[in-house]
Amino acid sequence: MRKASWIVSFLILAGSASAGEVRHGLSTKFTDVTLGGLNPGMVYSVKQNQNLPYQVTNMTDKTVTVEVVVEKPRQRELRDGYEPVPDISWVRISPSVFTLKPGESTDCDVVVAIPPQDEYADRHFQAMLVTQTLEEPGLHGVSISFALASRLRFSTGLTPQVALQEHRRRILDSLMVDLEPMSLFVEEKAVPGEELVLDGFDIPSLQLVNRSREEYEIEFLLAESPQSYGVARGYEHIPDEFSVVFVNPKLKSRPRSIEDVEMRIKVPKREEFYGKSYAAVVFARILWLEIPVDLYGRVYFSTEEKP
């Protein structure tokens, strides 16, 4: 088996059955794995390549038989940029049927085998892994009593997310526009109840640098998920109670120019905001492009100690 490139985020699925039972259900603790860089004709093991087993735990108070099956996703289950796996036989689960005592867990391997045809190159596929308990009611066959589903996505080539990031990077390189510096540390302390004005003169500000021969329209806004932008230790993300105003929320960036990104930050006059250090992540969004492109910079500042 050959190693691929992996993007990993953790996904925990759990559930319960009838409300009358205190503990009844399964838990699947599986990393929501997105595989990229796979090659047609090769075989990949999630468990062996990355030590990421598909783990199933019996949370009931009785011994149960469990089955993990592969299904094609329905349209509403598909992530953007992915298509249903052409054949569910491409994905195998081992073991796929097993018995668990109360509180017991089993690690399954997820194996992906892609046929060698060229038509499967540079495509993005998705399969659903369904974990279900099985009950044996006498001799009348097998019935499903509980089921959970999670996604498995894999690409023969770059994943859609990586491909989009790479395309944006190439656009930025050609635009020759930057937001500088990437991290601005403001020495002037903010006084709760008063405005801290980053005007580029008395107090430094972020600057939009346009090195190109083109004019661009730029919109400034705060990041909605600042924790994704590597804020330095010791700094808190600014609370919603803070007022952050851009003096020019939209501006025309002239060719061969440097523009100050003027900001007014007001910290409420409340005891809990004295003597703290905060970070704001600022986006500079370049408008009217086919694919939205954002530049970002981090602004660090502290509030004065309570008198």
C-alpha cells in the first residue's frame, strides 16, 4: 500500500435509541479523513498509512452485533466539489461485522482501491460509511436497530480545498497586492471607554500595498473565525462587545500605491476588560474577482491597567 497526502479533522458521532433506555446506542470515533494525491491503480489503508482506525464503541448495556457498510451518498450528503464514488467496492471495511460487549470498542481499517483507468485521474469522490447494530429475532432474519453515517472523501490529485488555495495563491502572486505587516503590535494601550485610533500617523496601522499597474476595489472586515489565523499566545480574540470601525471600509487601491488601513477600536469601560491583551484579524477582500481572494493581517493591542 502506498502513502498519500492527508488532511485530517476530528469527527465524533454518537447516538441513542429509545428514550426509555438509559444507555442504548453506538459511538463512532473516526477522523473525518480527506485523502488527496491518490493514484488510480493503487491501494491505500487509512489505518496502516496514518494510524487512523475507524473505531466503533458499544454504548449499550448488552452485547450487540455491529456491521459497517459502504454506501453511495445522497445528493444532500455530498460535499461541494465531490461526486459519489462510482462503485462502492472501491472502499472496503475490515472487519465489517463484529460483536461488542457493553463498553467494548473495535478498530476497523478503511481501505481504498481505485481502478487503474485514466478516466479516474484528477477527480474527487465521496462515500458514506454506515455503522449499524444488527439484531437476530429468532429465525426470521436480521433487522437493523440503529445506524450512524459518516463521510469518506478522496481525490486522485489535489483535493478541491487545496486546489482552490493554490489557485488563490497564483491569483495573489499575479495581483501583486499585500496587506502589511502580517502582525502589527500596537504599543499604545487602549483605554476602556475611549477610542484607540490607528491612523498611520500617531499610531501605526496596517497598510494595503499595491505594487501592480492595476486599480482594485478593496473591502475591509473582521474575520468571523479568528482562531484559524494563528494568533500569538497570550492574546485573546476581541469580544463581540468591542467596537471596531474601519474609517474607509471600502477603498480604491491605486496602482503603485500604499494606503493606511485606518481603524477605530473602542473597548467598553468594564472592569473585566482592563489589563488584557487582544488580537483582531483583519480581512482585505479584493472585490469583483471570479474567485474571492482575501488578504489578512493581525492587529495586537493591550488595555491599560485599572487605575
